[in-house]
Amino acid sequence: MIVGADQLWGFGLAALVVIVIPGPSVVFTVGRALAYGHRVAIATVVGNTAGLFLVMVLVAAGLGAIVAESILVFTVIKLVGAAYLVWLGVQALRHRHRLRISADRSAGVLTSRQAVRQGFVVGVSNPKGFLLFAALLPPFVDRSAEAASVPVQMAVLGLFAVAIGLVCDSAWALAAGRARDWFARSPGRGAGLGAIGGTSMIGLGVGLALTGHATR
């Protein structure tokens, strides 16, 4: 057996604790759910999960060690993610008056393809993804096994964490989407939501850039 049950559930529990803590990907997904509804929110989750999957592959291939040891690489990744969040926030503020939340949930200016792409960038540029797989995962790998099996173990455990992230983020998206009904009762609330969402993303991006430890 490539990965033992103790390894799988031990790492899964540790990853769950880290993943459920709201951070860039969760806040971003919730914002999309409130602004555009379930369809765009789930598309955002798909994109974010794809980004997290790419991070897992890179870490399993050895990039995780570089990120963990290099302050420069970590800082560059963090600043890229922060800058993208700020840019999205500015765009949300600029187009807040175009946002209309209707009862049929057909309104909005963001397509599923755009949501997937933006979610991917947020997911792949979130430094916590690298830290999750580069710092939290290695202790659960059985290094007494054949050397060739270590990357495979990391990939299996990493996929389990990605699956947990997909489920948790989807739950956040669906729960937040229900709150959207309240905004549909007043057309003017759409612009207000756009302003709040844009400001939140800008603040989130600035906070991510200034902090030394990223959060999911």
C-alpha cells in the first residue's frame, strides 16, 4: 500500500484544520457567491482547486523545498497574489454600478470561464498552498520506504488535501449564495455589494502583502 490509513487520515485532519480557516481563497469565493450567485462561485472554486492542484504537483516535484527555503521566492509569490487581489478589487469598484442582483440570478458581468480563470490565479498564487504542501505534508511521508515512492506518497496525500479543499470551498460558496436572496429584494443593494466586495478584496490584498504569514 502506497499510503497507510494513519498517514492519510492524520494528514487529512491536519489539512482540514488549515483549510477551513477563512483566508484569500475562502473570502474570494464567498465574495463571488454574494455578488454573482452559485454558478460563478462554484466556477471560482473549480479554478481555485485547479490552482491548488498545480501547487501540489510543483511541490511534489521538488519546488516546495525551494519555496520553503527561499525568502525571495516566497515573497514574490505572495506579492503576485496580493497584487492580483487588489486589481480585482479595483475592477469591482469601477464596475459596481453595473452589478444587478436579480431573483432569477441571471444578472452579472462575470462569465463562468472568467471566474475559473480568476479563481485559478488566486489559488496558484496563494503562498499558503505552498506552505500547506511543503511544510505540513512532509512529516506524514514515510521516508523509510523506497526513495522512488516518496514523491508518490506526497502526490496521494496532496490529492487528498485538494479534495478536502474542493469540498470545503464548495460548502462556503453554496452557503454564501443563499444570502444573495436578500440583496435581490432591492436593485440598489447590488452597487453597495460591489463596493463592499471591491473594498474587501483590496484590503485583503494589502493585508496579504504586509503579513509575513499567508492564510488560506
